[in-house]
Amino acid sequence: MKRTAQQTLLYAAFICTCLEDRGWSFAISLCMQLLGGIQLVSIEQLAEGIAQIAFSGAVGRVVDGRSERKWGMIVCLLGNNFSIIASCSLFAVCLSIDRSLWEYTLCLLLGMLFCSSYRVFVMAEKNLTSRDWVLVLVKNKEEGSSLAKTNAILTSLDQLANVLSPLLLGALLSFVSLKIACIVLAVCSVISLIIKASLLYVLYGKNERLRVKGDPEDESEEESSKVVEEETKKPSIGQRISTLFTVLSTYYAQSVFPAALGMALLFMTVLGFDGLAIGYGESVGLPENILGLFRSFGSAAGVAGAIMYAVFERRFGVMKTGMIGMILQEMCLVVAVVSIWLPGSPWNPAAYFDTLTWSSWWQAFIDSFSPSPDAPTASPPPPSKIDWSNWTTSDGTSVASIFAFFAGIAMARFGLWMADLAITHIMQLATPESQRNTVFGVHNAICQAFSVMKDLLVIVLPDPSTFGICILISFAFVCSGFAAYIYYVFKTTSVRKSHKSVERKTTSNEDREDGQGIERVREAEIDEKKNE
């Protein structure tokens, strides 16, 4: 089977994963909002983040410890889809029974638990497909342009799924209830599992390199594989306790660690299209249809960035393309930062802190977990409208600030995805195959650690008047990520220059020695002629 046909199989399996991932993520938010409001949404997201921090590295290590790639993929497929099916079923039960029953609480907690396991396994499945298998399909690490193109296609497919899945689920919910939608998603997950397993089975059977894990010419990878096998044979308590430090040291030892850390720092930000930014927009009266348009525009900008990454990579190289992406992201996010002081901004931290006490903050925090049975059935507020003649909402609030905020973070997606693809490309090429899933698993866990920090920051500063502080802190972390990437670029460039200078000196010495030898031969020939 030709490589193009094999890549098509990989793309088809990957888009199935992305569709079920984006669709179910959107459905989880709807279920949590309906069952317990925005507080329950925050708790569920926090649980997912903690689960990824705790188990992503371990799952990657288990996958790396397998001698054949198929076993790692089987574990991820079953773990991902079984978790979706279980959580869909449990949430359907929660939507069907009385909330005062203990069975409701049990099903809710178990559903959130399976959502956390789903998040761990779906990220492992995506990493295995887009970080490991894809390298085998492009045959050689040196085929940078082919790898860049493939990475751009996978990212575009993921962003396309991010646009399509909510639209499809929204169309479904216009005809059926959320409970029926959960059941439909469970059935779709079973179908998706069968399709993905079939596609990957055919791909695995047609590509011999997928069945052979490790490069026989790479002794370091063989030694690393032996170390992994030896460590997995020691079920001692000490070994289990030191697993965390082992995977962290493996991650830190990579030459691309500064660039990877730069990417991870970008997760500590409220400058993205998650529930926090959407909630901030709703708090200042921005209509939901306008929020949806900004979100679609951000996804389109991400797709454009993924497409242009391949073009820029061929023209400037992977490191310079990452630098360009980082610069573009910074420039666009400046607009979001400036929005804090534009008309219509709720920015007023002084008034908030003047009335803030520890007891009032704690009481407000406790009240956010109080049950409110009437909330799920309460009628939604009337939709906001914008008076385009003077750019104000129905209550007279200017939309200049919130429009600048969302325009900035939407445009920043273009540079963000260019930088993301560049750093991913660098990590793929520089990470040994025997450590690849471990490194990417730990990397995902560190990214989620910064994401959890973002959630905790908003919990500490929950009022819209203090959201500007979160914006400023987020921008500082983005700048720190940019600085880490610049450090990696200069470090790598200096190392390459030093290697080239050593090679030039060696070559010049050899040439000089060769030249002296030629002169001696010529002198000997002249002497012989004189003697004759």
C-alpha cells in the first residue's frame, strides 16, 4: 500500500477521534451546566486536569513499555471509548432520576470519574496517532517538509472537528432532549470504536515499520528500551514511588525541554475560547450568537495557522516558523490586554478589594456548591441585543472592550497554532522513539498543571471586575513561554555553530596536512630528476 493511502487511513481514524472528543467535551459542559450550573462545570474541568497531571505520564510509560505498537493503541482505544460510553450512560441516568436520591449523587460522581479517565485516554490516543505513528508513515525523521505537512493536516482536522461537532450536537439537541443525546453519543462512540479499530488494523497490517518498534541502528534507543523493560520487571514499592521522578527526569533530559516548557506555559491563560472567556463575555451582556461567531472565527484562524505553518516551514524552517508564530500571538494578545481599559470594561479591582473579606469570600465559595433544584428548570434570561448605531448592549454598556478582547484572542489563534505545530515538530524529531510516548505524556500532564493553575486563579478572583488581573497574569505567562522558546532557539543555534566551526577546523587541518604531503612528494620528484 502506498504511503499516501496509509496516511489517509491515519487521517480517517484521527478525525473520528477528534469528532468524538470535541463532541463529547461540548456535551459534558451542557450536562454539568444543566445538573449543577457553572460551579459543577468548573469542578469537572478541574477533575479532568488533575487526572491528566496524575496519570498522563504513567499511561505514556505503559505504552512505551510495550514491545509492539498495537498494544498501546488497543489500551488507548478501549480506555477512551469505554469511558465515553460509561459516562454517557451515567449522565443519562442522572437526567432521568430525582436529584434527591443517593443514586443520583453516585451516578454523577462516577460519571465525572469516567470523564476524567476519558480525558487521559483520548489525549494518549491522540499523542500515539499524531506524535508516534505519523513519524513511521513519513518513513524518515529527515523528511521535515513531509512531517510538517502531515502535522498541519492533523491539526486542521482537529480544528475542523472543533467547528463541526458543536454544530452537529446543537442540531441534534433541537430535536431531542439532552438525555437522548447522551444515549446517541454512546451509540456513536461504539460505532466510532469499530471504525477506528478497523482503519488502524488495516494500517498496522500494511506497514511493516509499524510492527517493528525501535530503530536497530540507534543504540541509545535499544539501551533505553532495555532500561524500561528492566524497570517494569521490578514491582517494588520504591520503584513505583520513583516513577514520577523517573518520567520527569526523562522529560527534563530532552534537548527540547525549553521549547516544550514554553508551550506548557501557554496553558496558564484565560486568553482562550474556554468556558471562562465565554462566561466573561456573557457577564458584560454579549449575545450568545456573537460569542458563537467569535468562537467560529477563532477556529477558522487556527485552521489558517495550521495551513500556513506548512508554507512557512518550507520557506523559513521549523524554528523560525515557531518564532514567527509566537510573535504574531503576542501582537494579537496585546489587543486583548488593552481591552481592559477600553469603554465598557468591568475593570474595577479597587472597589472589589475594598469590600472583600476572608469570611465573605469563603461564604461565596461555599454558596457556589449549594444545591439549587430550581436552577436547571429555570427559564433562560431574554437574549441580549446590540445597538449597532452606538455599539452598546441593551442595558447601555459599550461593547468596545469585549469586542477587542475576543478579537484579540481569536486572531491570536493563528500564531498560536503555528507555534504549537513548530514545537510539536521539534519534539517529534528530537525525542528518541523509546521515550516518545513518555515524554509527550509528561508534557501533556505539565500543560494540564498550568491549566489547573488558571482554574484556581479564577476561583480566587471570581468577579468580572477582577478578570483584568487574570488577563494580565495570563499575558505574563505567555511572554514567559515566548522567552523560553527564544532561549531554546539561541541555545540550539549556538550549539550548531560550534559544531560547524569544529568541523571546519578539522577539515582545514586535514587539508593543510594533505597539502604539506603533496609538497613533499613534489620535492622528492625534483630531487630524483636532479640525481638522474
